[in-house]
Amino acid sequence: MGVSSTMKRHKSLIGVIVLLIIIVIVLAQNRDYVQIKVLFWHFSAHKILFIVGVMIFGYLVGRVLEVSLRK
């Protein structure tokens, strides 16, 4: 292994750790309940669940777009 590949790996790891810390801070600050109304549906849940759901949805959309653009 070269020095440059080791440095890139450490930079990536540090970036992921910083991103995870930011996500945990945002989630910890949004623990209260929120009511959502979508057409005929009304439901309430923690903001944390909605934020995580949107993150997962965004990730999945990004992956689908990435795969479709490769072809």
C-alpha cells in the first residue's frame, strides 16, 4: 500500500465520522413530536423518524439515479 492511498482512506474516514457526528447532533435536537398531514392521512411521530426517513429516501433516489446514469 502506498502512502497516498492510506492518506485518502484516512481522509474519507474522518469525513464520514464528522458527517455522522453532525447527523447525531441534528437528530438529538429534534426529539419532539410533529403532526403530518398528507391529503387524507393524518399522523404524528417523532421528528427523528421523519428526518431519518427522508435521509434514507434521498440516499435511495441517489443510488437509483447513479445506476441509471451509468447505463
